[in-house]
Amino acid sequence: MIASEVIKKKRDGGSLSESEISEFINAYTEGSLPDYQMSALLMAIFLRGMEEPETLALTRTMLHSGVVLDFSDIPVAKVDKHSTGGVGDKTSLILGPIVAACGLAVPMISGRGLGHTGGTLDKLEAIPGFNVELSLEQFKAAIKKHHIAFIGQTKEICPADKKIYALRDVTGTVESLPLICASIMSKKLAEGIDALVLDVKFGSGAFMKSPADAEKLARSLCAIARGYGKKVSALLTNMDQPLGQFAGNSLEVDECLEILKNEASPHNKKIQANTRELSLQLSAQMLLLGGAVVNLAEGYKKAEAALLSGKAFEKFEELCLIHNGRLRELPKPKHRLEIKAKDAGFVQSFETEKIGLVGIKIRAGRSVTKDVIEPTAGIEFHQKIGDKIQRGDLLFTLFGADLELLQRTENDLASTITLGASLKTSPDLIWKEI
């Protein structure tokens, strides 16, 4: 293989063969190909795209650059969920315990937050002692015994993806459909799962802003999963407003605990309703693909029963024991700052991405990977689209350890909500199922 010829071929709009893709990627992963040539190919892919066979070949190469887990000795279906991310998206912490409590295995290799969207590992690490860095042997043993565990991407899992993603992040090539699909699916396929449910978000707080772009991504991800013989489904979900009551790591864990323990107050139930509903809908999809039920209605009923009976919460407690998390020591914020309405009206819209950026400023999220998160920092949402607001009503509450930091972001957060004189219908949570 002559690397420059492969780059020129893709630059000129050609279709790369599987051998060209695999030799190029493997050479870069092994260190015999320099960053500048990998960067050039990434930019060529970003500009020219890839055909489906190329994307499959790229996924396959990244998948087999490391270990592919084998759970064939576990006699139940292995099912996972992947979300493209959003503000307040915490469903993994609810649906994982639900589905495991219903008898399926849920091996989750999750990520950390970067940019305006949160990460599952950061939420779990807000629980003192919670260790997400289990070895693959410990991970496999936990799945076999408990049917649930959460870990981050280890050095053995898809090392090609890990190295390439770091380069994409600094070369302006993140927003490429084939590169996104190969990155997501190589890690998910490495989990040794039988089925995958996708939560592909669109709207002001999502990576994909339009339903059409979200559907295109969902169909591409589904095509790869089916190409590997996996059962797959996708929900296209709305992120034009934050999901649930909180964004911020320990705060989101608290919200999940209220839902899992069925202890929310009437007000909290209203604000948390979309978190609970989406968790149940995704759980139903997972149960159906895993063969635990015969249709979605039965899946929803079974998932809700696990929630209402307390079995899902018991599984969450079990999860904490697996990872040495001390749930009773979940930290509480030192400071809070309330933001109230200066006018009356109906909630028309949120600038959800801007809310996520406020989260970064108060250290609830990261702008770069080396940023240190403050686990109690976050935002509470008191209103949803369509709610009627009176002057002086609570809109948001800021939380964190640094009061001055909260005060500096107060105006930024207040500007993210728009009120109007007319009643606005709240958007449907789930737009489409694929």
C-alpha cells in the first residue's frame, strides 16, 4: 500500500477497497503511518464521504484492531443501548437496571461527556468510590453473575478508534457520517452483544439538528448493525428541551434514584416525566430485541413492572456494589442560585445547546478532555415547553461548589428560555421508530 495513493483516491471521490482501508488503518494504529497522512485521509472522507461497503470495512477494521468480547457462555440475550447524547440525557442509569432486572444481560461500554452533552461514566463517578475502570475479566465476570456492568473504553477495545478519534477531534473531522458510524458501531460490536437499541436525538440540544439528519444517521447505524447480523432498532427523539429535571452529574443520579425508587413528588414527577417515559420506551425495545417479550406493549408493561416493584432499584444497588460505589454518600451541592421569571407568558422554546454550554462554564461538563468535572455542579429545570409562567416563578436553579461561578453564568442561563403570549404545544418526545 502506498498511503499517498489511497489519500488521492479518496480525495478524488473514489471508493476504497477493504484491503486499502484495513492496511491504512492498521498501519496508523501500529504507529508506522504518521498523523499527517491519517489526517489527510480523514479530511478526504469528511469531504467525499464513503459508500456503505467502505463504512462497513472501516467499522470491521476498527473493531478487529482490538479484543472482541465473547459472552456466548451466558445463556441470555446481551442487549445494549446507545444514545447520540443530549442535555440531561440519563436514561442508561434507569434502563440498564430495568432490563437486567427483567432477565437480560446489559454489557455497557460507555463514554464521558465532551462538549455540551453529558457522559454516563461521569454521572456514575459522581457516586463516591464508583470504579468504571474494571478489567475486561472483571467486566465479563460481572455480566455473567449480575447481568449488568458499566465500563469505559479500555486499551484493548478498538484501539484504532481511540487513536483516530483523538485526531478527528483536533482536525475538524468529527462531523462525518461514516466516521461517526464506524466509531460508534466498532465499540458497540466489540461488546459481544446480540442486539442494540439506538436513541438518535435531534433538535437544538442534539448533535443532529434536524429530524432528517437524525434519520440518516440512524439508518446508517442500523445498516452496519444488520450487516453484522445484530438485531437493531432506533428511536428518533426530540432534544429541543432538556431531558428531565436536572443536568449535572450527582443531580442526575439523584433524579434517577427518585424514578427508580418511585419517590418523586408531584412536581418532580411532572418535570421528570420525559426521562421516565423515554427510559421505559427504550427498555421495551431492548426487551423485544432480546426475546424477553413478543411485542412492544408487553415490553413496556414488563419494564414498568420492574420499575414499580422496586426490582430495578435493587439492580441499581447491585450495580453500585459491583463497582464499589457508595450510593448513600452521593454528594450534595454547596451552593444554589435561583433564576426567576421577569415576565409572564407561555414557554415557547429553549436554546438547549446553550444550556449545555452553561453547564460547561459551571464545571458540570468539559470543553476539552483534560477538564476536571465538579460532580455537584448542575442545573435544575422547573418548566417545560407549553407551561404557563407568572412573573416570579422559578425557571432554573444553578448548583455547584463555586457561588461566584454560578453568579457569572446567571444571565447566560436566563437567556436560554423564550416566553410568549400564545400557548405552545410541547413537542413529541419520540418522533419516529426505525
